[in-house]
Amino acid sequence: MRKKIVAGNWKMNKTLDEAVALVSEVVNMIKDEVTGEVDVVLCPPALYLTTLKPYLEGQTRVALGAQNCHEKASGAYTGEISAPMLKSLGVRYVILGHSERRQYFSETNAQLADKVNSALANGLTPIFCCGESLEQRQTEVHLDFVRAQLTESLFHLSPEQFANIVIAYEPIWAIGTGLTATSDQAQEMHAMLRQHIASQYGQEVADNTSILYGGSANEKNAAELFAQPDVDGGLIGGASLKSREFTLVVKGVKN
Ligand code: PEP
């Protein structure tokens, strides 16, 4: 079943005390104020996951996610974190292929295919990020570019495996810039992505895939973006760092 999801990507922000405060506040606000059907995923820095987990105890609506994992299960990869490690902490989701990972850590579509495999093999739900640069949009290659990101990192999966994938469309020019894709631009890309998934896996799998929008989404623009027929929620960076702002974004999801 296609789910509405709002995920918060905290990136490399917050001290431990601040992280504990933010999680407690968000969990309480979601519990008290959000009535619609929406799954909330909090992706703090990985070293806080164990400490934060008890704050989610008994929550059906809020889950923990990581911001990345290594493609190998274990081994001599100093400083890295594997999917089995995340699984052992009770983490449910993992963001893969964020544009910052692609840019600063040179992650490729082929490497991301391996990361996706490792995440799925360990029962984690990948939130697979894709998205074009401003130049690619201006030269009108954006649809082809994003289509290829999916093909090269995901289309080796079986339909049963693909059913566990969440997509996040994040135009690079909109991430952290205050520029947001218009709801028409988001809808165009999301509809294309769904159609591309349908061409590989059939309409039923495509219709059941959650496709999130990310890129300067906030409490002012979330409701309009999330109201688009192919936008199933959001991956939120800056606005996920304040409990009130993030809760208002979550409340932008209408069922
Ligand atoms: C992100 O990095 O995933 C993101 C969407 O960031 P922001 O909301 O700050 O643009």
C-alpha cells in the first residue's frame, strides 16, 4: 500500500542533548496533534540512534532512520556503518544516495545499487534519493538524468524487493537553498518517476510506491506540494531541525 511519509534528515546537526530534546518534542507533538495517516521518520546522526530509540517506544507512527550505510556487511572500512549494524539498533529506514553523499563522497549509481542491496538484505527500507542539478534542468536533460539514476541503482531489483523502496525526488538546486520546485515541477517529475517504475515493474507496483519530495520544503509550501497526486510526502532537511516547524510540515499531509 502506498504510504504517506514525512522524513526528517538532520544531516550533521545537533549535540546529543539537543537531539534528545528534538526527538522528545517531535514525538509528543505528533502524538498530540497529527490525526491523519502519515508515517514519520527521524534520521538523526547515526551515533545518536541508540540513545534516541527509547524515546520512540510505543510509537506506531514515528520510526528511526539512518542517513547512509556502507554497501558491505562488515570488514576493514574504518569509520563506516553497515546495514546489519543499523538493523541491530532497531532502525527501520536508511537514506541512500542523498545528493550531498553523491557530491562530497563521490557515491555512484553502481555503488548505490550495492548499498540498496545491503539495506534490503537486512530488512531496512531505503529512502532512495534522486534529483538533477540546475544546469541539467536548464538544458532539459533532467528527466533523462533522474530516470537513469533509478534504472542504474534500482532496476536490478525483483518486483518483491522494489516494493520495499521509497523514492525521494530532491532537485539539487532546491536543497538547502530556499528555492523550492513549484508544485507543477514536482508533480511532473513524480509522475514521470511513477511511469518509469510502471514500465519496469507494472502499474500496481508503481501505484504502491511512495515518492517523496525534498528541497526547501517547509510549513508554508508543504501542503501545496503534498497535495499533488504523485507526491506522497517529503524528505525534509532544514525544517526538520525545529520541532514546531517539522510538525507543521507533517500536518501538511492530507489524507
Ligand atoms: C535534504 O537535504 O534532504 C533536504 C531536503 O534539505 P532542505 O529541506 O534543507 O532543502
